[in-house]
Amino acid sequence: MAVLSLTNGFLLFLAYVVWKLAYQIVYYRVFHPLSVFPGPFWGSVTRLWITYHNVKEDECQVFQGLHEKYGPVIRITPTMLLVSDAKKLPEIYHRNANKSQHYITGSFGKTESLFNMQDHAVHARFRKIAAAPYSFSNIRKMEPLLDRHIERWVRKLDDFARTDARVDFAPWAVYLVYDIVSEVGFGEPFGFIEQGKDVEGLIQGFHDGLVPFGILARCYPFTNWVKSTFLGKYLVASPEQQSGIGTLMRFRDRLIAQRFEDIEKGTTNGRYAEVQQHCPYYVACIRESMRLNPSAPNIFPRLAGKGGMEFYGKHVPEGTEVTCNPWLVHRDENVYGPCVGEFRPERWLESEEKTKEMLKYSMAFGYGSRVCLGRDLAMMELFKAPLQFFRTFKPEVINKDLPGRYLVKGGVSFFQDMWIKIARRPKVL
């Protein structure tokens, strides 16, 4: 009897699962308001479809193929539309647009970060507090700080030039950025350049967390349930953890305490400088690199506001998730012209009016009122560090067929295996 009861229970559970799946398919495919929008079958009935392609690391390529098949608006989850038309960005990412629950995994601690605050009014209030140090006028004063790090970085790279040794440039580029950002944020560099390695595994810790981060972002409301259970503590970093974000938190706590002590003693000094002017072609190369290889080729959904939206004659109901992806938007031929899959810096120099349009619809640092706070700092780094590198060294790519690997994990990109040899350029008298 016990075996029979167990069998009956299993059959009832199986019947419920089948009924639930059938109901979900019929509802989302036939009766849901978004059923009028084209897209992949499994994407329209379950979030597991987009999660699968995120883990498989082919999300952008699959999206691009679907847009070529169906047009500029496709349905990629039961409740989310993906738009590849760059000129729709202002309509989607307007000032009053709220974020969706896609962002519930966007905080490393228990307190919400600016990035994952869903309500636009709450975000605006906290951003106003945090934004001042990252304004362009203040970033301009940080040039001496950047110069010091770039000089130390070049000296370290010079060791490879003197010994004719191979160097993987990908991590060394990251070492510079991490040391600059840690000194800007905490007043002291982490020490990546000095030690010439991934200090305490912080970078690898970030990379290891990207895949689960992408999965959880795409699997809500399941993610809400996970965070409410004992498993939730594993999603929140703490200073006690021995690697990754835990290392950063301990570093943060120590330096914040030191900053308060410095303020009391009056030992904190200001910095003043002007940002240098750059040659147009070099700037065009930077912009073209960011267009082709955005740092976050991810989805950034917003909720359709009161009254909904209209896309090409079809109504989008209020509360619908609508998103763009930088990797797709930056390949919109209506904005960026022909040959969007090619590296062609000249597109940024052909017309001042066209350049303004391309910059207007760029998602390199996000879009609208939620644009990345560190944008101006990042652009200063990009305009200075690579320029100094090429002025100092003549690099030679070792594997010309595969000079490096552009990887996307969890919606965040990074490079690996950029093996080069570098030689000192002769000094110009």
C-alpha cells in the first residue's frame, strides 16, 4: 500500500507539472498581451531559454540572428521585449523609467547599490549624493593620479621589453584599471601593478561569479525565493570571505577608517590639472573599440510606464519589461552605417553631425539618467594609458590568427590570452 501511495503521489505531481506547463504555454502563446510580438517559442513561455543561452555564452549572437529573422522588436521571455533599434533608446531609458526585478542580484552586500535600485526616484536621490566626486570637473583634477599609475605601469611593462619576454597584455590592462579605481575610491591602490598579479584572487573572484550572477538575474521570481532561504547568505558577500568581494570589503573597511583619520589630521590634499587634448584618429579608435566590444553586452530592462508604449504599431502594456543590448544597438546600420561588424574608426571622422548621432545612441556606459558614474574616469584612462603604451612600446602579436579572446560571462565581457612581445620605441630627439 505504501508503494502504491508513493506511486500515486508521484503521478499526481507529474500530472500537475504537465498541466502547469501546458497552461503556461497556452496562456503566454495565445492570451498574453505580448503574444503579438515575434520571437523564439521557448523564450515566449519560460525564462529558462534566455538563461540557457546566457550560460552557453552565445546570447548576443542568438539575439542578432533573431532580429535578422523577425525585425527590431522580439520577445525573449514571457514578459520581456528586446529592441535593437538604437533610436528607441530615449523612449525606453527615459528619466522616469523604473528598473525591473532583473536587477535584484545587482548588490554585493545587504544594502541596495545604486546599480540595482529599481525605483527611479530613490535612485535619483542617492545618485545625487554619490555623483559629485565623479563629475567631470572633479575627474579632471585626478590626472596626476592617473599619470603616476600609468608611469608605474609602463615601468613594469618595460621589464618585459628589456628581456624580450612574452606577456599576456589582457590582465596587465586590468591591473592598471583596478589600481586606479581602488585609489580613487579608497585612497590607496590595491597593488596589482606593483605585485604584477591578481592580488588575492580578486579579478578571478569577479569572473567566477559572473555566470551565477547572470543566471539569477534571469530566473526571477525564483531568485526572490532563493534569497529568502538559507541559501540567500551565499549570495551576499561579507568581509569574512577569503577571496573575491570579501577581499575588497576588508580593503575598503581598512582604508575608509584611514581616510577618517586623515581628515581629522588634515593630511588629505587636493589635485588640479587639465585633461590633455587627443588626436582625432586615436579617439576614433577608442570609440570604435567600445562600439564593437562593449564592456557589458547585457540586457538592461526597464518597465513600460503609465499607459504603456507603442512599437511599430503594436501596443506594449504598462509594466512590460523592455530592454536593449549594447552589442546589438551598436550594430544598428541606420545609426552606425554599413559594415557594422568591422573595426572601422573612420566612421567617427566622416561627419561631425554623424559622430554626434552615433554618440547620442551609444550604450557603452548605459543610457539616460542611469549612465555609469565612472564614465568620465574610464574615458580619461582610455585616452591616456593606451596612448602612452603605444608611444613607449612597439607591440608584436604572437598569435596573429587569434590575437585575443573576447569572452562574455553573465552579461559582462573581458579579454583573455592577448599574448604579445613588446620592444622599446627609439626616443625621438
